[in-house]
Amino acid sequence: MKIKEALQAHEEDIIKGIQRLVRIKSVREAPLPGAPFGKGCADALMEAMEMGRELGLRVKNVDNYAGHIEIGSGDEIVGVLNHLDVVAEGTGWDSDIPPYEAVYKDDCIFGRGTYDNKGPAVVSLYCLKVIDDLGIPLKRRVRLILGTDEETDWEDMAYYFEREPIPNLGFSPDMAYPICNWEKGMLTLRVDANKFEPGAIVSVNGGIARNSTPDSCVAVVDLSRVEDSDGLLARIDSLGGAVKSRDGDIITIFRAGKASHGSAPENGDNAVAHMLEILEPLYLGKDDSRSRFLSFARQKVGYETDGLSLGVKMEDEPSGKLTVNMGLFRLDDKGAYLTLDMRFPVTKSREDLTCAIHPLVKSCGLEVSQATYKAPLYVPPDSPLIAALSRAYERITGVKPGLFGMGGGTYARVLKNNGVAFGPGGYPGEPLIPPEKLRKGSTHSFNEFCVIPDFMKHARLCAEAIIELANC
Ligand SMILES: [Zn+2]
């Protein structure tokens, strides 16, 4: 039997497998004994391990952080990396497709994680099963590595790779075809100030996540401490803000912005930057700790998304410009902090950023610390890995694959420049189901779904890629 037919014979199993995993809500929660990211994440991993066992494959669960399912022999390892955790379901789902019921209809499965990334994980699993059953020769072992903290902090990968070898080469089906051969470096810094005396600005709050652009900002101001309160009220008006409420001398100011993903802040409109401009007369040129913090935020970041005033404006040929997103901003009478989510070019290093920013922050009398860091990924176009994936892609699709890159990140990064993101979206050619027949919805949003005929095409490519990498 050929690979295509063998995979097709498992279509029903793939659908059922996706449903089994999607019905376990695996959003990261507080740790429990034996469940480092909460019960749901641990349950999803145990279920996937059980599925591997049922198929007669070797499985290993590394303390419910991550696990692997393996076929073949040999010292070297090909890694296929998927994740079983999901982002929260949010709102807006159609009532006939609840997020954790994994309803199968119209050739689609609907639910949180169907596409990102439980569906592709199940496809990877059946690729291993089919390759093993057909006895296809492999020079390297093949490991499907399943993590449970991809959407948050990647603590799963840190723990797993302290105990298990990093694969010699591999890919992560968690993006789109053709081949994603670079991912910018990601460094998030947190800037802190503390110990404030009472002042005119009582509080400022903007943003809900480090990796998105704040679409609103709220500030509370004590007008009895403002020299020119009429001037301030006029300024709020002329700069697009609004006084939402007033209680004696205490006013609450609102300013809207536009949200955007943290990897593309230039597409958003940072509400905090607008608020900093509105409030400028209350802090600029003053030397207390609160004013120094606000001045830093306004003058060194403000509306800029290219890092110019932070001294980190940079770009390179493969991957383009550095971006900065001021995602979280909190200030009250106890202190303040803000976060800077920076995506930097692949030929640059974390030190290129910290060497510029740390002295600058310290010179303003503020503290700086690292919140998150992921090294950049770059696999040159002429590498054997790209050549092997290209052969697989061309054999199945008849088309030469292009290369692309992004500011976001996949598990491919953990392979230390020996892995890339490859699939499952963006398969070339006409979609089997025309887009207008699909429901409105998407990954990380409402009505997430996967299209089973598309996944069966992806399965062929995924299997071919595994065989190429195991023998190249
Ligand atoms: Zn994902």
C-alpha cells in the first residue's frame, strides 16, 4: 500500500483523534501536583500519549511538561514538534459549535485547538503510524514531540530539553506552507519604577497582554493638584480623549487606540502613547520618580515602533526591521511598570538590544528586567534541511516552495537553527472547499476550525517531509 492510501485509510481515526483532544480544555492554569500547567494541559498530554500507545508506538511522558512518540532506530533524531495547549476560547462562537465539543460537519471540525495545534498533532501522529506500518526505511529515529505550554512561556520545552536530546533536525507544523525559514528574535523587557509621592496623576492603565498593542488606556487625575486644569481639559478634548467620569476633583480619562499583534505594532495605534501625550504637561521636566517613568515612556518609546529613541533601530537583509510594542502599562501610587516586546532581526543578538537599553533605563533612575526571551531562528536557503523539505514539497505539490519568515514564533526555534515551521496551512492550489462556504472564524479567535480534506493533503506532505529528513 502507498502512503497516500494508507493515510486515507486512517481518515476516520484522524477525525476521532482530533475530537478526543479538542474535548479536553487545555488552557494554561495554575500548577497542581503532577500538572505543571494545570489539569487540562496534563490531561491533553496524557490522552495523546495514550493514543500513541494504542497505535503500538513508543511513548514517553516527561512529567506532564511535554512528551514524545517515537518510531525507528538510529542515534540521530528527526523532531516533529506540535503543541497541545490552547489559548482561551474567548467569545463570539456560533451556538451550534461550542468551543470544546469538536463538532464535525461540512468536512470541518470546529473547536478551540482544531487548527492550532491539536489537529496537526494528530496528523503528525498518524504520519508516524503509517511510515512505521509500511516499514519505510529510516536512517534516523523520528520523534513527535508534544508540548503543553506553547501559547504562554515555553516552560515545557525548557524542562523537556533539560532531560531529552535536541533533535538533529526537524520541523514544526504550526504555521503555513511553503517553508518558514526565519523567525525574529523575541525579547520582552519590563521597566519598573517604585515609591511614588502623591501627585496629580493617580493611575494610568493600558493594555491586556505584552504581545498586543493596547486598544484602550484609562488614567485617573486629581485636578486639585493640576496647575492649569482648564488647559488639561481642553487638551484631553483636542487629543482624542474623553473624560468618562468626574467625582469632585478626580477625573477618569479614556483614550481609545487600535489593537494589533505584538509582532506588527506598526499596524496598531497604541492608546498608551496617546494618553502619555495628553498627560505630558503634568510630568515633563519634573524630577520625581513618577515623572521620570512617564517621561521615559513618552520620550524613549511613545508612538515609535522601530526602537529609534531606545537606540535599537536596526534591520537586516533576511528578516527586516526590529519592532517594539509597549503592550502593558500600569501606574498607581505604589509604582509603575511597562513592557517592551521587541522582535529583532535574525542576525542580531539579545545583547545588541540590552547594551543600548539597560544604560538608558538606568540613567532615568528606573529598573529594567527580562520578562521573556526567545532566540531568533534562521536557516539559510541553501542548507540541506531546506533542500530536503523542498524535495518533499515539490514531489507532492508539483510546485517549487518559496521561503518566508515572520516576527512570531513556533517550536521550530528550539531546534537551534536545525528546524523550521512547515505547514499545515497555505497548501498550494485551489482549496477543496471554497472560502465563501466556510464559516467566519479563525485561530486564537472564535469559530476556530480545521478542514479535513486540507489536513489529508497536509498529511501526505508531512509524511513525505519526515521520510526525507530521516534519510537525507
Ligand atoms: Zn500554535
